[in-house]
Amino acid sequence: MPVNAKSRKEGTAVIVGAGPAGLTAALELQRRSGIRPVILESGLEIGGIARTVRYKGNRMDIGGHRFFSKSDRVMQWWLELMPIEAGANGAIELRYQGQRSSVEFAGSGSGKRDEDLVMLVRQRKSRIYFLRRFFEYPIQLTFDTLRKLGAYRTVRCGMSYLRSALLPQREERTLEDFLINRFGRQLYLTFFKSYTEKVWGVPCNQISAEWGAQRIKGLSLKGVVAHFLKKMFARRSAGDIAQKETETSLIEKFLYPKFGPGQLWEHVAELVQENGGEIQVGITVDRVHVHGQRVTSIEGVDASGKRFEFAGDYFFSTMPVRDLIRAIGDVPREVREVSEGLQYRDFITVGMLVDKLALAEEDGSPIKDNWIYIQESDVTVGRLQIFNNWSPWLVANPAKVWIGLEYFCNESDALWKRTDEEMKQLAIDELQRMGIVRPEDVEDAHVVRVPKTYPAYFGSYDRFDVIRNYTDSLENLFLIGRNGMHKYNNQDHSMLTAMTAVDNLIEGVVTKDNIWEINTEMEYHEEKSKQ
């Protein structure tokens, strides 16, 4: 988007956090203004939870990141930086607003590109592991599913869904209400309740229905059936990976950086620095100075205890909202009260290198899933990634299988406080119990802990508007990203919040409503734009 030279914004933007939102904001500012970004990252790695963890030549994707978006802007942003690998697709077909067009992406800049700086086109496969069997995710109404469920469970699920379809709960207050209305009580109890409660650590009837509205939006049993029928009868191009009209949970292909998500964000960080931006790692922001309705500077401390102060004209925060309010210090009592009531869910991944899995596809070939949702109630693990299937380049030795076991907990839980060796042993024991890996096939393991991975939709979240109203009143402060807005955003949503904040800054838009609407009213606005 061209910027009028006379109205070109200048100054310094201090950005807290070097994850997708913070890095997107920095690069957008450089591309579209004269504003110099200064990024402060508390960790030592780039990418936030979208970073790639390296261990003995192997790479771990924390949580799994599919590069897919319904946003034209985000898709093009990614592909300008990392084109699709040569030989896989010279172009991809984009389906936007009911129209299809073939678009070539040659990357950004000029000169020879790094042949490793590419996107792979990957086939999506996710399943549920329940009753020591695989079920398609999302649930597919196939003979195989019905056979594995058994006649009794199938009839109960069908009757339960009909009841919910005919007599839905009119007011959806909780996530339980949301899921039962879309799948019926029996399917909810069978395939959703156990995994969801592992993730959040509280019953589904204590989680706001807003979580479901943001994360699984249009997905329902009706939607699954419609998608199944469309898949049977529609002729789709092999190159059509954008799938804008497809519910996100049902996409069949996605893009993926050759060496994991961190590869893209490390590249963005390099571009920011090459263009004159600054990135400082290992600095934890703990003070935010406010004068009137503007932030004037922020302070941070490094591991040695040395303090730093950063003045700026604009400030972008991706740090957890509770930490931000504590850093501001002098805030209205109610704002502090709501902030202290916000809750987060923490995350542990145990990367495990094994000779082979004890499970295989029905034809005897290796398991093809990107990740597997563990619905079994007799184990603690919530999800299992197979990194080989995200990208073969994540595994140093292709003869081995590199997997990640995902555990959800709170920092105060006994699980979080276990030693790395105890976590490794727990992972081995649970894999053996489920019949997925034999202990003698385990070669090595690595533990990664990520605090505040998931902002929770309980606690004082129902009063979050109190915080939003206060932070929105600070004219030059923009809250963006997942933790920055206390919204369970996907990577592309976090990027869009950053892009929109930069749009507002450059165009002189004072309200921040359009930033908060991302991933809540997006589908409504897309429909309105077609009218």
C-alpha cells in the first residue's frame, strides 16, 4: 500500500515480543512508513510459540503450525517471503469469494533466493485416538467410524444429535452448551469432553462459549456431513490449497516452511534488522511509564539484573495482559482486579526419538498423521505430533521417527514441577500403555516448557472489557497477538491484528475496534463485503 511522502509517519515503535504479531508489526512498519521498530523479546529465540526448537539436529514445532489462512493478505505475505518449493507447485490456485485464479509467487526482493527458504505443500491428516483405535478428525460419518463405535454407541449418538437439532439450548453460555448444540450430548461426551478438559484443566461447563465461537466457528455435525458430500462430488484442483470457503478444521492441504515455522520468523527478524530495525533478546519488560493518555517509555531487565529503558512514539504489546497491567502499575482498581483474575494454561512438549512406532496404517505403512488427539482418559498426554509428517527436514535421521507428546497444565501443578527425567519417563510409560511405542525403541528425548501458552476463557475473562476500555484509552498503545489481547488466536489472526494496528497508525484511525473484531466478526465482515 503506497504512502504519501508528505504524510509519511516517522518515529520509533517499541514492540514487546518477537512472535508472529510483533515481527509482523515491525516489518509492516518498515514497508509502509519511516517508523523504526525496536523489538524486545524476553526469551532467547525468535518466533514466540511459533519458533522451531532445535535438539541434536532434530527440530520441534511447538504446538504445530499449519500455514493456512482465509485471508488473502496473510497468504500473500507468507508466500512473498517463502515461495513454494520448486517442483511441487509453480503456482497455487486461490479460491476467494467464489472466484478462482492462478497466482504466481516469486518471493520478495531481487537476486538469488536461498533454495531452503521455501514452503512445502503438505497433506493434512489428523485423527482421534480413542478406545485404542483411530477415528477421523473431525469426525467423518463413514462406515469405518460407525463400525469402530459399535451399534450401541452409534444409535445413542444419532438420537442425541437429533434431540439437540430439534431442541437446541437457546442460550449458549458455556463451551459445553456450544458443543452439544452442534454435535449432540453423546458425541460431545465421546469425542470432545476429555480432550478439551485436558487442555484447560476445568470442566467444559466452566469455559465461555466464546472459545468455541473463535476456535471451531462453523464446525458442526451438519458441517461435517456437508463437507463430506462436497468432497465426494466436487472436482478440486490438486493445487488449490487456499480453500477459503472451507471451514479451517476441515482443510486438506496446507503450506509449511521446510525447516519448521521458526524458519519463516527468523527470516522476518533478519529482514527487520537489515532494514535498520533493532531486536534485543533476553529482556523482560516489567515497567510501562504512562503520562496522561500516552505511553512514554518502557523498562526491562536482563538475566544479570541490568535495567534498560526504551522511549518511543508508538508501543505494541504482545506480552500477557496480566503482566502488562502489572508493569503499568498505576491503573484503576477494577482494571487491576480483573487483570489479576485472568488465567492461563501452560504447556509441556516431550520430543522423543524412536526407532519405530508400534502402530501402523491398516495397509502396514507408517502412520501419516500430523498430529493425533488423545481422547483416552487413562493417560495425561493430550496430543501427539509426528514431526516427520510435518516436514521430513525436521528429522536428522529419516530412518527414525521424531514425535512430540503435548501436556497441558498450570505452573502451579505437580506436572509442571516434574523434572525433565520424570517427564520423559511419564511420556514413555503412557506411550507404552496406549500401545503406540515400546520402551526399548526409545532412543532419546527432550523436554520443552512454555508458560502462558493458552489465554483462558474463564476466571475473570467475562469482565475483560474493563481492561480493554482502559488500554484502548492509551492513544499510542496497541495490544496485538494471542497473549497481547488474551484471545486464543491462530497465527494468521495474530498477524492480522498487527497488520490492522499498523493500518490504523498510518491512516490516523483512532478507534481500535477493528483490531478486536479480528477472529470474532471476521466471517460477518467477509459476508458483508460480498453484498
